[in-house]
Amino acid sequence: MLCYGSVRPLRITSSSAGVGIMSSHAVRGEPRHDVAVPAGRPAPLGELAPGRRVDPAAAEEFLALYQAENPRVGSIRARVEDVRAQIERYGTYAHTAAELTFGAQAAWRNSSRCIGRLYWRSLRVRDRRHVTGAGQLATEAVAHLREATNGGRVRPTLTVFAPAMPERPGPRIWNEQLIRYAGYRRPDGTIVGDPRYADFTEAVRDLGWPGGPGTPFDVLPLVVQAPGEGPRLYDLPSDAVLEVPLGHPRYRWFAGLGLRWHAVPAISNMCLEIGGICYPAAPFNGWYMGTEIGARNLADVDRYDLLPAVADRMGLDTTKERSLWRDRVLVELNLAVLHSFDSAGVTIADHHTESHRFLTHLAREQRAGRITPADWSWIVPPISGAATAVFHRYYQTADLRPNYVHHPPA
């Protein structure tokens, strides 16, 4: 996602989390492979936590923001009194559909590590607060992916499920993203697939997932937990996971590497916090910026670590750092990603264009009288940073609400 850098893996016992599944795709239809944790078996993913009593001041601050940016709603005095009464009686309150939509969009606007916030008003919000069961939630997560994929014309989308309430937790998706690739740890310590998700892969196999065919790009199952239940596993249907085979506009051998990446980066392990209420299951997506795939997922030494292999095929001298072989390979990897997504008709952004768009967003927000919190270390792209428009300036820092926040480690 354009703000994927804001995500960190959850702890799984003493390790990290992640997500996705591919070669064991179910056929079109509902998610399948529903596996429950046997009774008495410890769940390595943690426990669901009930919500805190809502701070009335946080609720009123949000309602004031909502009214200020939506003056057509008129006076909010009656609404504030109603919310105060709900909090006094129940310890929480319910957002209206309009409040929820605005809150989700404003949360994207306030995400300081996201470069793609120019589009914050375009976020489509799917209100599924009535859904609490694991099976229903998995079905809606699949529907989210189908709608967001949109035949390759990726649409920013959020699906929000039941909130956490005092004395009652909300449901949770333990995957870092709805789609991620497994990492199979071999006896010799090497890993087939994505090393970032090797621990998560072991955890879901302990829960009953048989694993995929063992390729580097097997999509992991969803791990969903409803209140009062253990985690359950659901394979993603094949039609819900659009993947792009990677080729190169000049190097014909590149396609023979067998690389691919999924089209929709849907973050699923963060809490949507609006007016003091936490929605612990609220998967959301934008679309990819090419560097997330070409400069991080495929290139990082603790991910697919493809720089040496591609350099060898390019005939580069990897014995000397001064040959800048890593830099040359990074550019070609990113060119391959952009070329492949464009050829497949799948939405993707490049880091130069998106940098200019972010400065457009800054200007718009300034004209609206709002600050734009931004973390420089995440806004500047991971390649060609000094050549992008976002490099040569400083940004304001602030932790605003609404926002997407990390769950406590499991």
C-alpha cells in the first residue's frame, strides 16, 4: 500500500506475524478450509482484549471535528448529549454511518507514514459492524478483496467490523495483510518463500493449515478470531487474489525467474480508532507504490533478497561495492514491477509521481487550515530519495486522531 511502511508484524508467541495464500487457492466462492483450534490447545496468536471505557472528551473532540468539516449537519448539541448518555450507561457509544465514513477517511489523512494521502476522500467504507462471527468475517474479507481489486483498477477500500467494547472484545484478523506469502523454514535454516512470515507460517501450520505446494509464493490462510472462540483458518478463493507475473521490458530472461506479486495491499492488523472507539478488525487498502515491491519486498536481505541473483543474470561485478551493482539491480527490479503491473492493467504508482502528489496534498491541507503530520523517514522512497520532490524539506510531526494504530503485541 502507499502507506505500507506504517505496518509492523504482530508478535506470535516469540516471533513475528504476516499473511496471505496462493497455490492452495480455493475455487471461486466462499473461503474454505475452516479449521478451528482443538479444545485445550494453546493459541499462539494471543488473546482478544476488551475495549476500554470511552473517554467522553475523545468522543466530543471527534464530533466537533466532524461538524467543523461537515457544516451541513448543523448543530451537534443534541448529538453530543446523546453520546454522553450512551457512554454514561454503556461505557461506549455507536457512530452513525456518516460519522464512521468520515472517521475512516480522516484516519487515512492523519496517517503520518503514508505518502498516498492525496486520495483520502476517495476511501470507500464498507460498514460491517453487525458481523462478529469468524466465518462471516472471512466471507466479508474476501468480498473486500474482490471489490477492491476491481478487475485491476484498484479502489481504496475499508471494511469495518464490530468495535471492541468494555467487557467485550471485538473480532480480530491476526494477519498483517489479507494477502501475504508463506515462508517455509527448511531443516538447514534456509527459507522457501517470504522470510518475514516464516514464524507466522509455522504458527498457522500448528493450528492445522497443511501448507501449500511449497513454492516461494504460496498465499497464507486468513486467521480470524471471534469473541469467545479460538482462531480459525480460511483459505482465500483464487478469484479474490489477483497476482501479477513479473517480467522486464528489456531482459527476456527475467520472466523465467518465476516472480509474481499480489495486486492489493490490504492492511488488516491495525485498529481503526475514531472518537475513543477501537475497531480492531478494519482491513483497508490503497494501491501499491512500485518501490514497496521492487525495493523492499523483493530486495531486502530479510525478505526475498533477490539482488545477488538478478545481478548475476545481468552480468554485474558483485565483488566490488564501487561497481554500484546493488543500485543498478534495484532500478531494474523496480522497472520490472512497474512494467508488469502496467502490462497487466493493474493500478500501481511510481515513487516520483507519488512524491509530487504528496506535495499537492500538503498544499491542499495547508489551504484548509490543517496540519499534515509526516514521518520523513517513511515518506521519502527507499530508492532515489534525493531525486524525489519529498526529500528536500522537513515535515510536521503529530499523533492525530482519528487514526490507524497498532494493536498491543500478542
